[in-house]
Amino acid sequence: KGIYAGLICMVIGLFISACDISHAKEAEKESITIGVSVYNQYDTFVAELLDEMALYAEEMEEKYGMPVVLDIQNANNKQMTQNDQMNYFLSKDYDVVCINLVDRTDATTIIERGKSSGTPIIFFNRELVEEDLERWEKLYYVGADAFESGIIQGEILKEKLDKDFASVDKNGDGKLQ
């Protein structure tokens, strides 16, 4: 839980940092606009992350006296839908776009569209291919290392098995399925 809470804070902080509210006020902008596309808003972790983003945006509004508008879109596990959402965000001239990738190996379209418009992109929670992240200086990734997360999950499972194997062995065959 602590790792995920930290991840939430990092993502939200990077959103606001990428927008640079103080610079926006100098430029006489009326609001900061952030397009957010998630692979599946019904994923428990993603839903919690979105709730935290909304709360943080409210805090930043109060702190800086400027509206922070989050436009949250659900890609419904479809990369083409997410690509269309990126087009929409760019057509509205959003300050920054935050993407929870549907397909971590298919970020090219989103990257190229952001790059051509000059709109910073923050990828979060689903780590894109490293080479993609190196394609432009206004690309960011916020999230945990997937390999390390797998190790942590394995350690948690081993600890549970060592304590009470029977509670995990649901069919009683002595094996973990």
C-alpha cells in the first residue's frame, strides 16, 4: 500500500509540475487542463488513482487560485480508442496529457502526436518500452519497476504460504494453481 500511495503522489505531483501553474498564471491562462486516458477505469488500482488525482487537483486549485481541469477518459482496453482520445486532448490544446497505456508496446502513435504538438506526455502505471521513452525530452514515466513488483508479489505469496499453506491451497491438492 505504501508503494502505491507513493506512486499516486508522484504521478499527481508530476502532473502539476509539468503544467507549471506559476508560469501559467504569468501567461494569464484561465486554467490548467490535463487530459487523462486510462486503459480501464474499472481497474481497482486505476480507479483509486483517479480519485486521488481529483483530490490533488482540488488542493492545487485552492493553493494557486486557478482551476485545474482533469478530463478523464476510459479507453476500455482498446489502443485505437486511446489513440483517438489523444487526438481529442490535442484538439482541445490541453497543457499536458497523462496516459495509462492499453498496450505498453504500442506507444508510438501517442508519442508522435504529442511530439508534433509540443504537448508533454506523462505515462503512468504501465511501463512503456524504454526505447520509446527516449524518443523525446517531454516524455515521462511514473510507476514502479515491473520486475521489482513481481519479486515483491512473490515474497508476499511465499510469506503467506509459509504461514498457512492450507488457506491458499483452495482445492486441497497440495499445489498452488
